[in-house]
Amino acid sequence: MLLWKELINESRELNKETTASKDDLKLLQIYLCRLYLTPAYENTLSLFNTEESLVFLGIKPPEDADALGTRAHRSIIRKREKALTSSLKGSPKLSFEPLLASLVKLLKPSLVETKLLVYAILLLKHPQAQPVLRELEINEFNNSVSALSRTLRESSRMVARALEDDSMLCQVRLLEAANRGSDIWDLVEAGPLLGQLVQATSDGEKGQSESDIEQILFRHVCPPGPGAQHQIAEFQGVPELQLMLDYLQNALATKGRGKNILLYGKPGTGKTQLARAMAEKLSAPLYEVPTKDDGSGAMTGRVRLDAAKLAQMFLEDRLGAILLFDEMEDAFRKANDLAKGWFNQLLEENQAPAIWISNNISEVDSAFLRRFDFIFEVQGSGTDQQAEKLERDLSALPVSQAWISEAARTSWMTPALAKNLLDVAQYMPARQIIRNQQRLEALIHQRLSVMGERKPAPLLKRKPTQDFPEFRLEWINTKPTLKNVERLIRKEGAAKICLYGPPGAGKTAYAQELAKRLEKPFMLQSGSDLLGKYVGETEKNIAKMFDKAERTGAVLLLDEADTFLYNRGMADRSWEVSAVNEFMIRLERFEGVLLATTNRFDSLDKAILRRFQLKVGFGYLSTDQLKELIEACVMDKDKAQALRPDQLAQFEYLTPGLVRAAVQHLRLRGFKPRTERLLEALKAEQDQQIDGVIGQPIGFVQ
């Protein structure tokens, strides 16, 4: 429980009785006496409004203090200052001497900067000095600097320079930069980082050595990071991993400045563990800029950047170390407050190679991003190595092996999510496999929904009944032919093709078959899914689509491309035009295989069409193709084989998709597909398709 006096008296962040020494107070009293003796007070009627100010200076107020004029007050203060200075012998025994010595050793400040540091720390340890300073009516920057320089016996030009925004002490925010409106009481103000360092060292045991203090500083500014939980071999699926390791190794060996790597990706993908694994692989000590102080209080982004700047100065004498700055986006929540020159200098002059980690770099100024030598996106899954690692991690789940294999290969599974599932699954009955799978999928859906991601499909889909024969190239009609496409792609490695025609003509099926023949992953992207609800979001989705396709080497099928690639002359809003422009730019740079499908070829923007190397029209089934397809679907194949061309002549607008719909229609009614019933169903499907569409004008008819 607190004492009465603790509850009713003013709280103090630092207890002067345990954290300050007599020499601390003596030095501060000398500085304050000199400030009161500045020439600006020669004609002032009265120096003090309260006796507390005299008491703090160590002066016993005279009985007739109210009647004393300026000359008498100055005489008393001058005698006190002389008494204090004449009593000085040898070196002062300051309570913060180990902290000061460590800062001087690590930062190498000038004598003026050292004095200002001392003055700022004294004010921190003696908050009672603030009312005394406020009685000094020394206003504005120039007057305040002149008075303080006389007090410190230093050049006013040097004092002013040390308090500028780009000075060393202000850059690392040990001191707050002064401004033109600064008065004497706020001219030298300790920054938040200095306050935290003073607090940290004041909380320690008495008799701490410089080495002890230095360790406290390192623990506070850039503590050693915990050991890696994973071997570097577990990250072999990360692109250019070996290149990053070689880069860091060279930076450590050559002691080069300005070496920075940026790792980004959605939360839980293992970015921090990758950084620790790389440092362990290189046998390099890893120091991390903390996210909270020793009192478990959160450190703001700017304070953490100040700590990073200070850490780089600390690590100058500890060559061979790597600095890690996690959750980089914290520093950019107020990007306007971040001086570009200051941050660029931090990236260009850092002594120790730094690894920066962010969950989202969309808000980071491109001027900052250009300063990084490497920028890599870390994904939780996507490669075979990552999927195998996730599968091993998930192996303890009380579910089927098939469920684990499917989960490990999804785009949304991350190491963090895998750990979360393992933590939850330990409370599930081991024998309720199906029930456990359902419950885990429900948890996954909720988690992804909160993160703003789409609800994933069930992991273990029911195997569909085979009611239609597998796709065959012989069942599509195209102009021009697609016979040479596969050969050209194998030769050149890239292609941009537009597939257009009626629904169900085989456009999507052909793209899937092409990916299978090329032995490449198949990536289906619906045009409607690219449309964002915020300005600029569609463009970002387009960029992500192309980046993913290039990264995975997949055959990219953009389905329903006409959703947003329509003629720009038809656009009503500027963002609709910018989406088309973004697609054209990315299409020209794309080095993979892209197939775009549309049912409305005439509505596509002409500039887009020019960028496709091949425009392929898909037509309706010929009589021979239709007969062959019917024969493959029905039970009574002999009757299908006996069909005459005149019996099939009425079917001019059928596609493989419509034939499949007719077969499924019969099965849903409980009929097995036989020739006669199938022909009736095909007639109905065709009539529904052409009614109001084939041969009819589109739009308003007067």
C-alpha cells in the first residue's frame, strides 16, 4: 500500500534522495546562480517572486527579503556562486557519471555537447529547478542562448549549433531541438530517449561501473535479440536467400556503411525468425531495437528511430553485429513528421548492416524505399519447401493427413497461424477427426475475416461425380488455331493471349489444359475480384496479381477481363481510366504466360487489344464435334453413332459448356443421359441461350 504522503504529495518520476548526489545539486546551483547574474537583470526591480527559488539555490532568505532590491539580491546570489565555486576540488562525484561516461565513449560528443547533456540530466533529476527557471524572464532563442553560453563559459555560436535540429544530440533525440521561440526554461530540454536512459540507470544498484551502465544502455537502446528458433535450411523457399546471406557477409567483412535489407509481408509469415536465422548462420550478434521500454511502456515510432540512430553509434565499436528494426511501419504512422533528410542519412551512414521488417510498406515514401539495397516479400507459403515445413509443423494436429497437406499448401497459411492452430488443437478430442477439422476451419475463417481476407474454400472438397468426359482440344473451334501456341511458349517462355467467344466455348478449360501441358501452376483470377472499393485499390490488386504470377511462374488466366478493361471512352470516373492504364503498364512488363478471357470482345479497350500478341476467337461446336461429344456422354452410344447430320443441323449455337449443362439437367431430374433425351435437353438449352440474344440488338430500341 502507498503511504499518506505518497498519496497527497506531488509525484516525482525520479527520487532525488536516491538518484542525485550533493555534487549534482551543487553544479546545478552554480548554473542557476550564473543565469540570475546575467547582465539582463541589472535594472530589474525584483528578481524573486517566491522564497522557494532562493531556498533551492541554497540561500537562506533574509527576513526583509520583500524589501530588498535588485542589487541586494544580485549581491546575495554572487556570494553564493563564489562560495560554491571556491569549494570545488578535483572531479565532481555526479550520480550519473557512469551514464555520462558511457554516452561520451559511445557518441564522442564535443565539450559543449557534453556540458549540455549534463545540464539536461541535472534538470531531469531536479524537477524542482523548473519553477526557478520560469522566474527568469529571459525570452526568445538568441537571448536564452546568450545567457546559457555565459553560464557554461562557452561560445554562444557553439551552444546554438549544438541545439539545432541536425546536431548530433538532437538527431538521436537525447535533446529536443530548440526553436526561435524557446525561452531559457525550455531551451535545453531532454528528449524522451534521454529520459528513459536516465530512468533506467537510476533504477539500478549503486556502485555500477561504466561497463554495467554500458550494458544497461545496450539493453535499453538495442538489446541482444533472442536466439533463432529455426535453422536457415527451413527458409530455403525464400527467394534470393543465398544472395541476402552473401550481401550481409560482405557488409560485415568490409565494414561498409549504408547496408540495409527490407523484409515485408503479412503478419505471421516468419520475417523476424528469418532475420534471426540469417544472423545465426553468419555467426553475427543480432541487436534489436525494442518496441517497449523497461517499464513495459510502448515506445513510439519516432523514439524507436531515435534509438536506432543511437544504436548505430553504439555499434560502431562492435563491428560484426547486425541491427534489427522490427515493426517498421510504427515509424511511419506520422510520415509528415519524419524528416526525409534525417531518415535517408540514417540509411546511408549506418555502421552496422540493418534488417528492417514491416507488415505493410504501402505507406512508406518511395524516397525511403530507394535507399534499401534489397526489398523482399516474405510469404508464409507458396513454395514446396515452405509447404513441407508447414506440413511438419501441423503434423501434431488431431486431423487427417489429407487435411494437413491441403492446409499447408494454401496461400493463407503462415507459421504464426500454424502455431495458433496447434495451441488451440491441444484441447480437442484426438479421435474426433472430422469434428476437429470443422472446428479448425471455423477458427481459420474467423481469423482471416478479421484480417480482411476472403473466406477460403473448404480444405477437403467432396470429390465430384464424373458426369462429363474430360476436356479434349478436339472439342473447341478457334480462329486462328492454337496448335502452335504451346510450342512457341516453350521456346520463348512468355505469351499474352486474348481468348474471346460465347460462354462455355472452352476458354477456361483450354487455359487449364495449357498449364498442365507446360507443367506450370495454374492461377485463375476473376476480373471482378480485382475491383477495389477504395480509390487506388484496384491498381494495387492488379500489381499484386502480376507479381504473384511472376513469382510462382504460373499460367495466369484473367477471367472476365471485360469487367474493368472496357473502352476508356466509356469511363465515367478517373479511377476507371487509371485501372486500365495500370493494367497496360504491368502487361507490357509481364514476362510470363497470360490468357485473358472475355465474352464481350468488342467492348475491350483498343489499346489493351494491341498489347495482346494473339487474339483467338472461340466458336460454337461443329456438327461432327457435337456428335462426338454426345457419343461420349450418353449411355446408348450406338444410337449416338447413328445420328445423321440433318438431325444435328438445328444445333448451331451449342458449346461444350451447354452440353455439360444439359447432361447435368438430366441427372438432376433423375434421368440417365440417353441420346433422345439429351437432344431434347440440348434443344431447350440452345433456345434459352439464343432467346433475346442471338440476332437481337443490344441496348435500347426505339
